[in-house]
Amino acid sequence: MNVIITGASKGIGKAIAEQFAAAGHTLLLCSRSEKQLYDTVAFLQTKYPGCTVKAKPADMGNKEEAKAFGAWCLGFGVPDIVVNNAGQFLPGSVYNEKEGTLEQMIEVNVYSAYHLTRTLLPAMMAAKHGHIFTICSIASLHAYANGGSYSISKFALLGFSKNLREELKPHGIKVTAVCPGATMSGSWDGSNIDPKRIMEAEDVAKIIYTASQLSAMAVVEDIIMRPQLGDL
């Protein structure tokens, strides 16, 4: 299978890439950090020689770069799996966050998925096949302190996924919204959080991989995951 993963150089994206690499699939990856991206490629190819890994640096918050990445991916064939994972977290409240935060969160967290998906869909719809996963958040489901524009963008991303699900039903394309709670990633650097209190990125990767293996007659529409002891 051809598997597209954005924001794949670290955290949840990298864990998802490793899950599909272990199964021997062809991976098409991007991230903003060129060095981290190609370090990830080298890691995956060394650990999983049975997989094929291609990569292209891209800032998915930039419309033209997102579309260019999608066009590049189509050069390898119609995608089977698309994981809209690229995203960013900036804490704050609507009344005190830095000017421009909302625009940045919408561009990186919402427009990235929108423009990539629109670029890929004509080929996927013609093939009547594929599965689109969008990494939303527990912040897509309810407001919380210090969520601000990040939470607003994640609410929008969940709406994007739900609308896409309805639109693509007749075209044989599955759509799944993934809403993880606190997960060990770069967002928690320096927090001194107890590793036993937070989910692992591999937990999210495993459930996405499992959902991708269902028959054509079944789809998991929403995945909600939280640390066993609850939200942080």
C-alpha cells in the first residue's frame, strides 16, 4: 500500500510511519524539518529494510507547499492510506494570546489537511478506494483552559473530517477522525510529566493501523483515546 503521512519526523507521525513500515508498505512522508525528516527516513529504512520510504520536506501550513506535496505523492500512484497528522500546538486564551495565533493554528492544523486532501481526492475517487485519517484531538470535543485558538482549530478539523466522511461514502473512500488525549510528543517537552500518566505515540499508531485493516464493508468513523487515568 502507498501510505502518505504528514508531520512524520517525530511524535505521533513518526510512530505511525514506523507501524506501517514494519508491515512493509511504501511510505510517502513530509515534515517541515528537512534534517529530522531524512533522519527518520534513514531510521526506517535501516530498521525495516522490507519497506520503501520516500520523503519531501514541506510546510503544510503553506497552501502551495501542501498542494505540491500532494502532487508529488500522486507521482507514486493512487494513495491507499492518507494520515493528516501535521499540526502545531500554541497554548493561550482567546483574550490574551499573541496576535496572529488563530491564523497560524488554522493554517497549520486545518488548511494543511484541507489542501492536501483536495489534491489527492480526484485520483482516489476515480479509483473508488482509500482511507483518510485525520489527527484531531480531545480538544476537538470540548473546551479546556489555555486551549484558545488551538482548540478552535481542532474543532474545525473534526468538522472537516465529519463532512468528508459523508461526502465520500458513495466513492468507496473511508474517513476516520482520530481524537487522542495527552500523548508523549514534543508538545510535552520540559513538562516533567510522569510517563506513566500519559499515552505513548505508539498507542495511537497501533489503533490507526488496526482500523486500516478492516474489510471494505466496515469503517471506524471516530477514534477517541485518553490516558487511562483521564485527561490532563
